[in-house]
Amino acid sequence: MGIFDFLSPAKPQAGTDSAPAPLAKRFSIQDTIAPAAIEIAPKHINISGTYARVLYVVSYPRFLNDGWLEPILNLDKEVDVSIAVNPVDTAHLLKDFQRKVAEVESQIFERESKGLVRDPQLEMAYQNLEDLRDRLTTAEEHIFEVGLYISIYADSEALLDKAEQEVKNILETTMIYAKTALFQQEQGFRSTIPIVSDELEVHTKFNTQPLSSFFPFTSFDLSMDKGILYGINRHNSSLVLFDRFSLANYNSVTFATSGAGKSYAIKLEILRSMMMGAEVLVIDPEHEYEYLAEATGGRFIDISLSSPHHINPFDLPDPTEDESPKDILRTHIIELTGLFRIILSGLTPEEEAIIDQALHETYALKDIDGTSDFKELPPPLLSDFEMVLTGMVGSESLVQRLQKYTTGTWAGFMNEPTNVDIQQKFIVFSLREMEEDLKPAAMYIIMNHIWAQIRRRLQKRLMVIDEAWWMLKSEDTAKFLHSLAKRGRKYYMGIATITQDVDDFLRSPYGVPMITNSSMQLLLKQSPSAVDTLKEVFNLTDEEKYLLLESGVGEGIFFAGQKHVALKIIASYTEDQIITSNPEQILAMQQARK
């Protein structure tokens, strides 16, 4: 039989005078969408190979906590839940209450007359009845007959039995007991599909307060009184409003395949974060943030071999009140040693010792030794370091490898005094014109410079690192990024890392630690080759895995703390014109400005 055969109005019986309908009118939309067949058994229904079983709740505890239905809704199984609520006439019910109160009162009086010990449970029941009767009389409460029905689905009867037991176990942990609708699966199924029908009629009386705990959507909302709009909840169309600076740390990671909208999403967050008073710094490998910086009055800094913008890696950060110049110098020399490991393609232990000594002597040339304040002293340059290194025994190989950064092809990249100022609302460092081999080193230098600057002034900041897999290619850059992620909270800064190369990101020993040190994660549309890896790392269900595979542009899963929702990113027309990465839109806007 078709699924809608038992939903349709009764048909004329055989032998009546009703004329048969024309063939074209006999088939309705119900016939079109109905399954091929339905088999109804005592404990299940088989709908074209899918097994369904309906349970109904028969017993509840004395008290119900909010969200008790949440574990059922969050099961990684297909479940339909139907809640039938029928109001009861209060006037008629008050008469029954009067009789019940009189019965309980009579029992209490009888025990007292016989000299028996008072019964606390009986007295509590009397007080509860009196209190509820008063609230019913004043219309503060109402009484309802409530039926709760649960349909579970599986591909076989064995899996259906397993799913049924799992649902019952979850309910029984809260002292709620359910039974299978034996020989009533057809009526139960009609009671759970969305046709507003209650054919099981297994009801329990509830007043308003405990009935409110049945509200089924507590687990799918992710909204706060403050923060920015990240998008729309795809399950219930509620707004996803969140403040990353309210979490244990302010970091986030974003994974998406190319063209899935990851840059669009982060640019939208940048725009809205600045409206909420945050300063934003971006490391941009592809010039994607140039127009956004231009439109918002920010500064776009191009870092390349021929760029007029320079950052001197020998710059020292100003000590804070709780730091000594000696500690600052020591830490910075360690960071510079990491930089030389990157640009010199690795160092032997002997070479590291030589570089460490040369760095101390180089700073000493400028009277910087950690024993006095060096705020007003000019820092050395890379050429000063080369000069010191040349006079040291065993440094010949180091000097040869360093010359391309001082006098060779790559000279000018880091051998100039710093001339960039990041004390602005929005700063973008672009690395598109930088040679591929130098990008990890350039990212390292830029982030070190940013870190030195932000420690001077406490301010809500967001640092965005697009294509972060570049930084994880080198152990030193990855280690430094991980260090910033752990230390940023102290200085009111969040790190937002974005990447499309999931495998490269997670292959690094610092990939998973970066995720665990990020309270927010955004997973947009994924490629089949990467989704299984993400499923394992983020403990996704099969349904969430397929959601990521089938998502459109700007759609995915948003994690914040212990909660996550299916998200669709939305922007206003004005925002879209500012942040779009669509080449067609960009070309049209460029032509319109001419």
C-alpha cells in the first residue's frame, strides 16, 4: 500500500452510484511521492526497505530538567519526534482537584486521629495540590494532556533493535520510560509524520512549567546577547550571533576547499569585528584583502624584494613593566636563531652555537647587552650580523649562505631599517609578489614584528593568517605560530588561521595542537579526499560528513566551544560589494568605477 493510502479521506464503497473519476484525475501528488510499498508488522513498518519503529513515553519522573530531550535530538541517527499537546478545560479540572485535595486531607486527618506518625510524602502531596490549585484558579498555570512519540529508522531490523535500545537507555537515565507501539505501528507512524494527527492517544497530564521543558530546539541554537553575526542556522533559520572574545581563547581555524567561501567568511568577520571596536591585522598571500583595506580606510603593505616597505628582524620589542631587558634580548635571539634556520635551510649544532655568539656580539656593537634600557638605541641590521660572523672561526659556510640576503639576489628583503607602522585600525601585509621560497621566512618576520608591537598596548585585536599551511611547512614558523596561539589571550588577541590544504596543515606536528588551541572552528564545503580526515579530527557524524560534502558556497558547520550548528553565511548587499572574491563581480565593479 502507498504511504498516503491510509492518510486520504475514505473512498466510496463498491456498489455505490458514484461514477469513476477520469483517469487523469485519479492520480494526485500523494500518489506521486508515495513509496512503492509499505509492510506493516507488529513492531515496525518497512517503507521501501527502510525500517521504522514508533515508541511512546508512558512514565515521567517527578521533576523534568530543561533540555532533557536534547540527547535524543542530537543522536547520530535519523529520528522523528512528535509532541502532541492538548489543553484541558480548567473549570472541569478544578472540580477533580477539589475532590483529590479532599481525599488527601482526609487521609492526613485520619492518621492524626489514630495517633499515627505523620507521613511527609502525604503532606508534601497536599501542599503541591493546594499550590497548583491556587495557580490554576489565578490562571498562572494551565493543564495539558501531552503525548510524546518517537520514530526511529534503520536499514535492517537488527539495527532498528539496537537504535531502540539506545533511545530507551538515554531516556531511562532521566527516569523516563518508553514502550514500543505494539500492533499500533501504523497509527504511531501517522502520529509522528507532520500531518497534525495523534492516533496513539497515550497522554500524561502536565502543567505549564514542566511542559516547557519539552521545548525541542535548545541544542541547535548558538546565539548570544553580544558579538557579531556569523550567519543563519540552517536547521531552524535562527541567527548565529557570537563573540569570539567570550571564549576560553580567542583563536579560530577555518578549513574549506577552494571556492567554498572561506576568505569571504573571514572578510565578513573582519568587517563586523571592526564595527565592534577590534583592530585587525592580516597576512594575505594573494592580494585578496586589498580592496577591503582600501574601502575601510586601512593600510595595505606589500612585502616583496622590490617593495619600499621593510621590516628589520633585529628590532627588539619594548619591555613591559613585568619584563627585564635581559629576558627580552635572550628571547629575541632565540627567535632570530629560528629565522636563520629557515633562511639558511637548516643549521648544525655547531652552526647554531656560532650564530648564538655572533648575535650577542652584534647587539653589543650597538651597546645592547640586556643590562640597560635599549628603547632609544638603534637596532643592528643583517649586514652588521654578517660583518661579525665573517670574523668568527668556522663561519665560512654560514657567511656564504647569508650573502644572498645582504648583497645578493635577495638583498633588500630584510637588510633595511623598519619603515612600516601598524598602529592603525586595519593592516594588511600582502605576500603575493614574494618568491615562494621566501614566504615562510617573510611570514615569520611579519608575525614577529606584529607580536613585538602589540605587546606595547592592550587592545582587542584579531590576527588573520590566510593560507596558514605556509607557516606549517617549517617547524620554526609552525612552532612560533603555535606559541602566539597560546600567548595571544594575555594580550587580548585572537588568531584566525585559514587553509584549503587540510592534509598539509594536519601533517605538521603543530596542526592538531593549533586546532585544540582554537575555541572556534569553521568547516565549509570539503573535497572527498579531505573530508574523512576532518571527520576523524573533529569527531563528525556521518550526517555531518555528508553535509560538508554537499554544502554550497558559504555553507558548513560552525563550532564554538562545546556547541556547533549548521551555518549559512550571509552578507548585506553593501558588505558583499566590499568583500566579494568573485572575479565576475570584481570586474564589473572595476568597470563601473572607470
